[in-house]
Amino acid sequence: MTEYLSEADPRWAKHSGEMGHYGAPEWGPEDLERATRFLAELAPQARQMLEYLLCNPGRRIHCTELVDMALGGPTAGAPAQRVAGVVGGMSKGHSNSGRRLPFYWWEAPEGSAGATYAVRPSVAAVFLAAQLGAA
């Protein structure tokens, strides 16, 4: 079942993110230039993953779907590990942005495998506007 979170859904505050997800402001409409720089500093697969999330604002997406649809399909290793490795390709853009990472993630429930990821609708709007401005 596909799960969408509205902008005000309380589950945004119950994410599993740690470093990179706290201590910095959320992305807002005033961050278009910052978002453009962030996108320019992403490693190629990190950009592919983020763009897939941006095209699905508010939708919680399982790591297997990210691997299959955004990262070119399975390779050696579990999808959760592959996505976690790709997130490392956001480190330069994140450290230079002064903002939290633009996505949220949630650990898999007990007894199941793989995390889910999502971008808040308001954050997706900032990044999609930045992409249009850079085009």
C-alpha cells in the first residue's frame, strides 16, 4: 500500500534520522539558491535518488523501490545498504547548505527489512523550483 504524508502529518517528527537531520533548519521558499547549489554538489547517484523522491512528494518509498527505480536496479548487497551508501554522496551539498538533509527516513518495523524515505511536500517544492530556475 502506498503511503502519503501530508505536510502536517505528525509522522514527519517521528523519523529515524540522526546526524544531518537535526540541528539545522528545514528547507524553505527562501532557499532556492541554496537548493540549486546543493543539487550541483550531489554525487550522480545521490542526485538520481533525491530527484526520484522529489517527484513523489510526501510518499514514503521503500529502499528497494529506490534501488529499482532511481539507482538502476539491484547489485551486490542489500537495498538498505546501497541506499545508505548513496546518501553519503549528499555529504558535500549538505555540509555546505546550512540546512538539514532534504529527506526523512524511517527504520523498518520489527521483523521486516529496509527503511522508507520521503521528502516533505514543501521541501520538494523548493527543490523543484530550484531545478526549474537552473534549467
